Amino acid sequence: MNILICYYSETGNTEKVAQAIAEEAAAQGHTTDLRTAGEVQRGDLDSYDLVFLGSTVHSSDVAAPIRNLLDGMPESASFKLAGFATHATLMPGGEDWHTQMYEKWASRAPETFRSICEAKGIKLVGYFHCQGVPSPPIEQFIRTTIIPDDEQWATYIEEVRKHPTSDDLEAARAFAAELLSTQ
């Protein structure tokens, strides 16, 4: 297959995930093209069989450069789409506040992929997400606005500063491998 891995990354988190996906696709013998969102024109997408589109999460949703690409995709496109994202929130599950934080600050991203693909008749074949270390301004915003509790902050910051970990990147490769095996 001819595969595009297109991403928008501010701190390098999403770029690392994109590279892991590209490595897996290439290892399986597919033709891969790894590009930033700024390097891709909407009309370029139809030359691919599968597009992996990745974004950092802003205010619970995909970042504007990726949203613009999604909004500009043609109806009934010939390519299939897989979404991926990195976010500076905790993963859902575990303690209730982890799930609440994810729901408030990262949960709209997969829904954006799903709803736009559905509206445009594009086959969405998967979605992957993982944590990513926040930029200093976002870290400060989270500390002062979202997690003012010292104990919760200590738990959060210790965890999120580790990501994306080698396990996260391996999970991204596994996501790509499984998805590619079904196409």
C-alpha cells in the first residue's frame, strides 16, 4: 500500500508516534511518506491508500492544522483514514479523576475523526492515543487551572513527563501493525 503518515506536533510527542507508525509500515514493505501537516495539501491525500493523521490535542480536540486537513478532505475519498493523537492528560481508567480529566481535556479528538469521516463518507479504520509531556506553558496552565491539588499534581506530573515512553511507541507500532494486517 501507499501510506501517508501526516502529523502536527508542537513538542515532538506526536512526531515520535508518527515515526513509530512509519517505521512499522515500512518494515511491512509498504511505501511510506512521513510529512508534517504543513507539507501536505488537501489534494495530496487521494494519492494514498491509507492516511495516518496525527495531532496534538488542544482543549480536548485535534489541533487546528489537523482540523483544517480533516475539514478539507473530499467526500467519499478513495483513501482510508486512521487517526492518532498525543495529549498532556492522564489516560482514562484507574482513579475517577484520571477519567474525568481525560474526558474534559482529550476526549473530543477521537469523536472529531469519527464524525468528520462519517459525514464525508471516509472509512475510519482506527484511532490511537497516548500521553505526551506538556510544553512549559501548558504545564503551567494545567497546574494553576486544572490540578491545583498538590498531591494530584505530584502524581500527574511524575507520570506525564515520562511520555511518550518506549512502551507508548511500541503500542503505536502494534496499532499500525494490527491495522495494516486488516487492510
